[in-house]
Amino acid sequence: MKKCKYIVATTTTLLLGLSPCLARASTAPIGISSNPAAVNITTGNGTLQGYIDKALGIRHNQGITIGGAWVGDINQLFSGGIPHPDKTTTNSLLQLDFTADTEKLQAWKGGLFGAEFLQINAQNTNFQAGTVQGYNSIPGPPPLNRFELYQLWYRQTFFDDKFIFRIGKVVPTYDFDNVIKPVALKENDPTVPVVSGLIFTPLFINPTTLGTMPGYYNSAYGITLNFAPIKEWYLSYGIYDGNVASGEQTGLHATPTFNGAHFQIAETGAVWLLGRQKKPGTFGIGAWQQHGKIKSPPTISENNTAGFYLFGSQRLWYKNPGLDNSGVSSYLQYGYNKSRAMLMNKYVGAGLTAFGLFSHRLADSFGIGAAFAWMNKNNFNHQNELILQAYYQAKIFNSIYLEPVISYIPTPASNGTNNNAWAGTLRVVAIF
């Protein structure tokens, strides 16, 4: 893969067969995901690879790429949450990524091997605030301190990148219901680098699939098929180990589990450039089915369930049309399931993001977002939970970003007596 100035190999670029080196103009402002491990199939910007090549005396890389990211934050619960909460919590995430391009290795065309390791050292930040959806995307189910083989896959493209096959240990949320992915129809067109830098969990996995769909940080073995006969339309299908629904920590499993439980999902969508300014947009619709046991604490369980989702994003305004990415974008999410055991049955989310609006801070972005979920009445006394969040993402040095975030949860749903919660987060994201 090519070394890029910015984070590379996002879902859209792989799916549509585009170059991973997007927005390379020197004046192009770009925001990044607040949690690269939940969004990008491969992560890196060439810095680590450059050091390795220099140390080994490699002048022309022959297809081996090593990169990664580190994300760390400190959280302060100002008010509300569970009785007697831990007011201050910290989280850390490290991912190391390795890819091998078979064509550059002079083996065969269109092949790519990938492996990634993930180290998490986290605290139960979301539980302290009483939120079920999660205002912080780093901590998930226990164990909160883990080292795992996060990904191990092989990808092959066919028919001039119109059909892509990927098998192995993967993260399905990269390919499905990924509202945050960049939108680009041509490499030189203005693009939306990421739709939002919000940190709450619903941006990375729809709450109506939470607990059944493999994703960060419980990847799973399976197969993903992507078909994109034209660059404006795609169709995707995947089938994966479904033991996440029964409480298994599949991310910690080095080998696949074959016991009949599986999760399958299909999605179709379109991308476009709107109006004279060619403002990029995307829309996707998908349906999924969980086959096998679904467990929800303390005693509720069921066999098999299904649901569907919608998502879309649209660039609303360019400050400097045709010159850079400065402007405003939006996104919208919806999800539904018919489960009697899952945590949430309906969800709607939306957000606005501004990129590079300050002339002396072109790489900065800021935004707001809302996540509203209807809770499963079998599990919770609260009927719904709302998270409101705002952030400012500032580029500090090269690919190091500092991001202060404020979150407000008026109806934390983990128990019926929780008071509304205010929380602040200071996050650092470093891509290398």
C-alpha cells in the first residue's frame, strides 16, 4: 500500500477500489476518527514505516506496510451517574497494523494480507455515568484490560476491483452500517475525510445491533463480499461467528468457533456528488439476522432475531469550493430490531461537523451529535436514553490530535434512579 500523509485504507476506498491516499493537497484540511480501531480496516500514515525502512536501509518498499495508532483519554464525571461513582477514569488503546501487498511482492495481482494487534487498558467509564449506549467508545464489555489478535485476514480483488472477497478474523462494522466512512468518487474530488470526530459509541456501532454484531473490540471470523460494478453503487454481504450474542469475547479467540451460531448481514448503498459544488453524499440500507442464542443479563434470553438499519451523510457547504475540505457535513442513523432480549430496540442519531473553518487551523474540526435509543422494556425501567455531545479536534503536531469533549446524558438508563450526567473527556489520538 502507498504511504499516505493521512490515515489510510478506509471502508469506502477499499470497497470502491479507490486509492487510499485521499486529500493529498497541501491545503486540504482533514479530520480523523476519534477511535481509528473502530473505523479503519488498516491504520497508519507512514511514519513508523519510514523509520523501519531507514533503520533497515530499505529504499524502495516492496509491499510490506507497518503502522498503527494510539488513543488515550481522561474522563471527569461532573455530576450524575450511578450512586457514588468513580469521578475520574482513564482509557488507553494501542493498535499495531501489518499488511502485505501480493502484487508489490511480485506474487499475484489484487491480493492483500492483513494482521492487527490491539492492546486495551481501560476503566468502566460508561458505567460510572449510568449510560447503556456509551458516551466513550473505548471501553466495552469486560475484560477491560486485554491484548488480542484483532484482525487476521486475506483480501482478494477481481474484475478491476469491482468484486472484493475478504476472509479471516475481521471487524464487520468496517464494512456495514459505517456512517463515519469518507465519501469520494474520484481521488482528486473534494472529500469528507470523516463524517464526525464524536467519541460516543453509537457513532461506531448502531445500538440496535450492540451485543450481536461483531465489531470493536470483539472481532470475529467470517467472510465479507463486496460488489461495486459502478463507483456510485455497491452491494455487500457478510457472515460471521455469532457467539458475541451469547456473551463470548470473540476478540480474545485466536481460532474460529463452529457451533452453529452465526451473524449474517447484507447492505446496499449509493454515493454521489451533489450540485455545482459536487458535494459528496452517501446512503446505505441494510438488514441482519442473528442465528443462535442471545443472552441479556440477568436472565433474559432468546434464540434468533433480526433487524434493519439506515444511514446517510451529506456535505452541506464548502467554504472554499474546489480548493479544500473546509465546510460543514452532516450524518443521520436509524436502527430497529424485534428482539425481546437485546438492550435497545430502536435508535436514531444525527450530527453536524465543521472542517477547517479557521484559516490558521485548517486541519481542525469540531461538531455536535445526538444519540437517542428506545430501551428494551424487559431490561430497563427507563423507556429511552439520550446522549448529547460536542467536541473540538485540534491537530497538534503531524498526526497527533488533541480533542476535548463534553457529554450530557439527561436520562442515563442503567437504572431508573440515575440522575442526569455531565461528563468531560480529553482525548489524544496519534497516528503513526
